[in-house]
Amino acid sequence: MRGPPAYTGSVTPEGEEELTARIAYGDQAATILADPLATLRPSHDRLSTQEEAALEALLELAADERRGGVYETFEETLGTGAMGMVRVATQPGMGRKVAVKTLGPRHRDQVATLRLLQEAWITGSLEHPNIVPVYEIAIDKQKSPQVVLRRIEGLHWRDFLRDPQKITDLYGEQDRFEWNLRILMQVCSAIHFAHQRGIVHRDVKPENVMIGRFGDVYVMDWGIAVSTRQEDEGRIPVAWRVTEMAGTPAYMAPEMLDGEEPHVSPLTDVYLLGATLYELVARRAPHRGASLMDLVRSIVRSAPEFPPDAPPALVEICKRAMHPDPEERFPSAEAFRQAVQDFLRYKGSARLCFEATQKLTAFEAALLSFRADLPEDVVAELEARVSDVTVEQVVPKSHAERARIHDLFGACRFGFQQALVEGPDNPVARDGLERTVALMAQFELSQGNLSAAELLAMELKRPPPNLRRQLKRHQHHEEKKLREMEQLRREHDPNVGLRTRAMLALILGLAWTLSPLIAEHWLPGGRGMLITTALWTAAFIAAGAALALRTRRALGASALNRGLVGTLFLTLVGQLALNAGVAISGAAPESSQVMRLFLWSVATAMASVTLDRRLGWAATVYMVGYFAASAWPDAVYRIMSLCNLAFTVNALVIWWPRPHRR
């Protein structure tokens, strides 16, 4: 099959002038200016040899079949055109009412006859529910063809567009816009079927569609249709020989303008379907102009303006179908029909999507007020999407702005979720919801709300890579903080190592309580006392160090345990220093025992302040013992033993393990 050459879809200003001049000086200029909605038909002064042969053979065949059987009695006229008329007659044999299309008395030449027959041949070859059936071709006494078609009792689609109330009155439809879209879908089916048979209509518009009284839809007027098949050449016009402008200027595709090279293809009909959809959306034909030049510019550029209330999804469908470059249009009439069907399927969902998308824009603009907190790539994306928001317009960070962001997020998410309820497969709603939730997760992360960000991320089917990376980084940071907090809790938990601490307190306490009583009877006087006491203290340090080393895991597990061990060690070292100081100063050796009570009182008091305030009782007892020993030096060992016993009891009371403790 030979096809038309590719069309670039671009015309320079000089080219527009050339096109305008070519049209303006032609015979069709007056028709275009008078009524852009009227169909321009190609002018053929003479027939080719193949066309003459086809015409003669088919007229003879038709005459042989009819043998003088003609339609002479007509009941009413259904319509008249430039070259002929359609009237109602009764079909012999069947007794049914039919529509008979004939040429007018002044147009019964060979060219007009062939064009009428070609339209009948094309229409008759397209057996489709949305294309009017051709019953037969008869020949009247003047050897002029009579094309017999099904009689359609109804109105042109244009009548319903002019008076939408008729849609409700005749068919009971309340949603008239949806009704019109469903009519368009049936037109698409007919055009796609014709394309499958190699036929391009070239004049799709509401005037060429009939609506029957039962809502049946028929695509009419195939008079300027062309074929894309090699075998049809000579019998009907073929697309690759079409160079003369034909069609309806108000709907015309750029490649339909008069030119030296043919460009008509099935994609031309896709454009015309898009132009018809544009009229349903904008309530007017897409191309118009105060002058012929303006009209041509509109056709060449094919960028009509849409009303503000036009559904965005239909706007995109129109723009694609009416793209100046045929290669950028829908690949077929069926693909165009499917797009319209998808819109109807998601119509309620699309409305909710549109409202949610508007809120999403406001949500994105509000997020820019926190640009300093958000990642650079997120800020760049937001600024690209919300191009009309400047730095001066952004509201400073505040509690009110945070609340507004949460309100906008809730409205966006709810809107997209409802859109998905209406249309579960709606990709716009699905993507909008994903973007809304992802942005909110980024915002919550920027505000340090990791839990909220994680909950939002769980809603995402495909979290953005940068969000996943940030979540992992924040999770690691939070886990580190938790570990540090747990370590800090254990450091200051009095129950950690409690059993070990209590046992050490019992062992050392008993030894500490008994040692003064032993010292009272066995400790020598004078300097021997200082030396013996020093050795005894060193023995306690060694014993304590051995016990601490053996229980280092339990004692090293908390700051309290380490602090107590350190306090004990420093106190014992302080005793050694005290003995050395007394020896150096030449003071009475017995005074070292009294000063030892003061040292223990101070050490225990510091432990109660820094480690465990419950040791304050023991500190008080030591201080009382110091004053008592100062008053009665002879009783220092017994006082010391009583103080150590008090410390041991105090420690066991506060540290001895109980069932509720670990």
C-alpha cells in the first residue's frame, strides 16, 4: 500500500502568506470567508480514463440490475446540498421507507455523477453500526444515479449542540456533556473502522453526524473521503493524489490546506476528532479569524485557547489530537476513543484530582517557607514546580505556617484518596498521592519528627531514593541517641550491680566494724600505732582492689558503682596521707584516729551528694562520732566501731536486693 509523505507540521510566516495567497485568489476564498463551517469540496473539471471506465461500467451494471426500476415518487425532502438532495421514498418489494440521494437537475454531469457514486461505493463498503447502510444504487430515466440508504429518523448532532435541552427532552439525559462525549466515542468507532478499510473521511464534524430517535449514531457525508489503498485507485480518490484543499476550514488540520504535496492520512481524521472534542469543551469550532489570514494562521498553528472551566484531562486529549505534527497525535482513532473513555471512567475522579492538584500547588508553595530546613534537591524541585512563588511571597516560618502545612497536606491526601475511590486505576490520583505523602515525609524529617516521617513513608509504594537515604541516616542517628540514652540510664540506675554492691558492703562493713575493736586491744601506742594503722589500711586497699577486680563487670556497669569504689579507694588513700601528716607534724598519734572519723564523715557526705543521697544518714553518724571522739578520746575505737556499724546498716538497708529490684 502506498501512503502519503510525512508532514512536518511547521509552516514559516512566509509559508503562511503563500498559503493565504493561494487560497485567496482561488474560487473557494469567498466560501471560506462566508461560512468557515461549510464543507469545501474538491473541484474536478474532468475525469481520468480510469474514472470514466469505472463510471460507464457501473452505470451499465446498475441499469441492467434495475431494468427500468426507478424511484419516481417522493414523500418529503430530508435535506438539500450543493449538488443534490435527499428525499423519502418507499422501497419496492420491501415496502419500507428509505432515503434516496440524487443529484440536482443542474448537476447531472459526469463529474457529479461519479462523485455521488463514489460516496455510495465508499459508504456501502463500510458495514458498521455507526455508518448508514446503503441498500442499493438505482438509475433513473435520465441515467442519473439514485443512492438508496436507510432512512434515519432523527436530528443532526449540531441541532443538539445548539439546543442542549433537546438531549434531556428526547433521551432523558441529565448529564448532557457526558452524553455528547459518548456520541463522539461512537463516531470514533466508525472512523476507526473506516481506517481499517483504508478510508479517510476528511470531514468529521457535528453537522455530519445523525442521532436517531433511539440514540443510534451515524457518521454521514463520505463525499470527500479518500482511500489509502493502492487497489482503489481509479475507482475512488486516493490520498496520495490529494493536493487540493477540501474539508471544513473551522475544523481543518494543517495538512489539509492547499499544497503541492499530499499529506492526508488517517491521522488527519484523528485531528478532526480532536477538533470536534474541542467544540464540545469550548462550545465553538477551533479555527476562526477576522480575516482569511487569521483563519489560516489558526489552522497552521493549531493552538486554540480553552475556557478556564475546561477539564484538564480533556484539554490534554485535545492538544494531543490537534497537534500540528501528525506524528505527535494519537496513533489511531481508537486510541483517541480510548482516551475519551478513560476520561469518562475517571470523570468523578478527575474532578477530585483537579481540586486536589490545586491544593497540592498551595502545599508545595507553603513548604518553600521552610526551604532552609529541606534538602537542596527537594527545594529545587519545589521551586521548579511553583514558579510563580518568589522569595518575598513566602511566609516566614511560624507555628501558624506549620499548622497550615498540615492542613493543606490533609486536604491534598484526602482529595487524592477520594479520587482513587472513584477511580482506583487513576494514575494522576495515584501519583499525586505519592508525591503529597513523600513531600510531607520530607517536611517531617526536616522538623526532626522521625516517627511521623517513618509512618508516612510506610504509605508510599515507591519512596523516593533521597527520602530513603535520609530516613536511614536519621534512623541511625536516632538509634545512636537511644543507645546513648540507654547507657546513660544504666549509668545512673541504682539497681545495676545491686547484689554485688550489697555483698561488698556487707563484707567490708563487717570487717570495718570489727577492726577498731581489735585495734583497741592489739594496736601498739606511739609511732607504732601509725605504722600499724598504715599497714592495716594498705591491707584494706589490697583486699578491696582484689574484690573490685573480681567483680569488675558488675561494679563497672554503672556510674554509681564506679563512684563508690573510687570514693572508698580515695578515702583509704586519705587515711594513709592522714597518718603521714600526723607523723611529720609530731602530733600525738592517737589524734589520727579522731581525724579519721572526720575524714570518713566528709567522704560519706560527698558520696551522698554525688552518688546516692540515702548515704546522708551515715555521713551524719560519722560527724556525730567525730565530735564524740573529740570529747572522749579514750573511747575513740568503740565510737569508730559504732559509726562503721551504722554505715554498714545504712548501706545494707538501701542496697540489699528486694523482689521488685533487678
